[in-house]
Amino acid sequence: MTTLDELEARIASAMQIDRHRLGRQARSIRGAMQAQRPFDRELAKFTERLEQSIARREKRQTRLPPRIYDPALPITRRSSRSRKRFSGIARSWFAAKRVRASPLSCRKSAWMPAAASTA
């Protein structure tokens, strides 16, 4: 039989929608263990729900369509250029933000033309 710590580590493999509920149940079981109350039925239910959630997530992952991009499409060719261009813009924006004293002045310079920002 697996320990509660091992089961808690597997919560990350469960479906996102179930993780909070499973985490709460694990804390409840841990509290029952510390208070020396019976927790066998709760642990069995928790294990079953965890296994169902993990199985449901794995089933959904296998049913996802593969991502296949046709290299002949223009959007595929543009994506690498766009990434390079965006990374340069982002780097220059962050560099400008570090140089200026206040975020407000950075925002003004980013949206206002050069002549208007000096006024």
C-alpha cells in the first residue's frame, strides 16, 4: 500500500479541476491520522478518486490531435521571424524600464512620439 506522501505527490498528475479537492481530502486524512481517528475508508475513497482523475487525464492526453504544421504555409515561415522581432522589442522595453526612474515615465515614452514626450 502506498503512503499518503506518495499519493499527495501524485496529485500533480491528476486533472486540474480535481487537484484542489484532492489536496483538501489529503489534508483531511492527514489530520485524522494525527488525531488518531479512523481514516481507512477516507483513504480508500481518496485513492480511488485520485486514480480515476489520473486515468481521465491520461486518456485525454492520448486523444489530443498531433500538432503538425505544414512548412509551406506562410504563417509557419513568419512565426520564427516574429519571435525574433518580439524578443528584440521586449528586451528594449525592459532595458528602457530599468533606465527610467518611474513606471509612468516609461509608459509615456512607450506610447507617445518622441517630440511629445519631451513636452
